[in-house]
Amino acid sequence: MGITRRDFIRVGGLGLLGLTIIPGRIPTALQDIVSPGTNQQVRTSRSDSKASRWRFVVDIRKCIGCGRCVKACKLENDVPLQPEYNRTWVERYVVNDSGEVFVDSPNAGIDGFSADYLNTKYQNLKARKSFFVPKLCNQCQRTPCIQVCPVGATYHTKEGIVLVDRKACIGCRYCIQACPYGARFLDPRLKVADKCTWCYHRITRGLLPACVEACPVGARVFGDITDPESTVSSMTREEPTAVLKPDLGTEPSVDYIGLDKVIR
């Protein structure tokens, strides 16, 4: 059986990390960080005649900034190990009594965060509050990235997921500049645009995105918003939600619960 150039790069890169590759299974190192108690599942009972509309819900009231989601994403999607390349990341927001906002995301949050009082820039803040906000591609329905791509390499799937055709991408970076959420980067190995796909290769097989499986507190939830019995449907019905940068009109597909107004 032949092996593609991408498969060679993926297997070779993971081999350097000492990971065990077993077809159809998560790499050994990813298994170590996946929460065994995860009770979410992707419902696959929908008729083939009606495509699913995937939705992502992030509950920042639950996020503990552990960084497991970032690590799981890097392993699952062969993301470059350097901290500046990420399909998902976690930011910490600290707000003082005057309403000033301070943000940090050391190594994209992959190693977690030190306590506020250990960070010198936070030590003199009074009456502060802090919280963690996971970030990822918002899978916009009105996408600036698709509009600016000169070769049609960025496109929508039938489920509304935005993907990049690596064979067509010319690495011009237009989409990277156009994304208002900072969710894209140029892969230094392939010289093409890369971004979060919500683990499209997994969700189309009835699996959850790697970051959702890895979250130990259920802060990330994924499912079909057109299915009234899905977890994301019930959550968006029962809890007030908000999206990032709503004034831009991009119609993001990521809903946040507990989102503070200071970061909208």
C-alpha cells in the first residue's frame, strides 16, 4: 500500500516524539491526555439527505487553563511544535478594578498558567478577576478568508466547515491577514495556510474533535445544532451565549457561555 507525502511527514514527525501510531486509534501520547470520563458523543442519526450543521460551544466558566486541549490538537493534527503555530490556544484575561484588561497566553497555554500573583505584571492589580478563554477557528458563515483567497483554496464544506485545499494554496497569506480572530498561520514546513478544522477528519466519522475529548472539565462541547436533542442545542437553549466580535458580521459558529463583555 502506498503512502502519501503527508502521511510520511505525519508518521515521521510523531516518530521523533516517540509516539506509537496505530491505524484508527489516537497516538499513545494523546491517549494519555484524553479524559476517560468524557460522555459527549457526536450523534450520527441524521438523514443523509440533510447535512449536519456543526456548532462549537465553549463554557469559560469551566475552563481551568490546563492546556490539554492545545496539546491534544497538536498531536492529532500534526501542528508544528513551536509555540507560535497553533490551531487552538488558551488566553488568560485579568481585569483590574479600573476595568483595564491584561492578556497572556504563554506557549499558547499548552503548559498551563502560573498563578496570577506569581506574574509580575499582575502583582500590583487590585480587585482583579481572571478567567480563561479557549480560542479556535470560528468557522464563520460569512468568511473574510474565503473572500480574499485568489485561488479558491479556502472553501466551505456542506456542513459549514471552512477548510484549506493544500494542493491549491499558494501561501500568499491573504487569508491569514483577513482572519479577524487570528486563527490562521502559514505552516513553515509546507508553506501553505493552516487552521483549525474542528478535526473534520474525526467528526465526519462520528468522533469528537481531539480538544473536546481532552478537556477534563467539559468546557468544550461539540455537536449538530440542527439536532434538537444534541448537547449543543440544549446548551444554547438553556444558557445565554455570545460570539466573539459580533459587530464584524462574520456569523461565527462558536458560542461562548460566560463570555465577559471586555473581550467581545
